[in-house]
Amino acid sequence: MSYDTNVYYNPGATGLTTVGEVDTDGGYGFDMLVVWQRDEDGALFWATDSGCSCPSPFDACNSPDDLTAITNVREFSSAARGWFREQYSPSMDNRDALERLIRKVQRLAKKLEAAA
């Protein structure tokens, strides 16, 4: 993994901006869902990753091609909520953060549709 091209640690180098993230681990590990927006055209992407403190988050993600495009907000919302339900011990704060992120993605997607 290169920090120079890692979408999590250096999203700008890959033409992305981080929209938001939820990390349900909160300890020495990570269990994350992250959403990015491509600077060039506003396209939205997401991915999840988990691990202990040894690997880096999203160490295999070095471009938008390594992420999942959000082409249908309902499908993304359903998948994100499914990811959350599978977490070991998510908190209400994590749930609220996820719902805020979903609403943000919905707003951004509407802006993209209006601009098209």
C-alpha cells in the first residue's frame, strides 16, 4: 500500500473527496464504511473495510476503480444498513452517524441529478 495513492489517507491524490465515514470498531481496529465523491464529475463511491491495527484501512484501494459506484441511492442505503446490522456491537451513535451519512448521500445524488 502507498499512502500517496490510498483513497482513505490521501483521497485528493486520486481525484476524490471524502463525503463521510462510519467506524463501528472504535478501538485498536477498524470496521468502516466510507463514501467519497469524485472531484471531476461529482460521482459517488463507497466501500467498507475492517481489520486490526496492523493493516491500514483500504490498503488495496488506490483509485475510484477499486470502489463501488453509487448508481442507485436506495440500493446503497439498503446495503449500508445491511452492513451496519452485521456489525459486532454497533452503538446508537454509530447508527445515527450512518443515517446522517445516508441523508448526505441522498442530497448529493439529488444535486447530481438536477445538474444532469
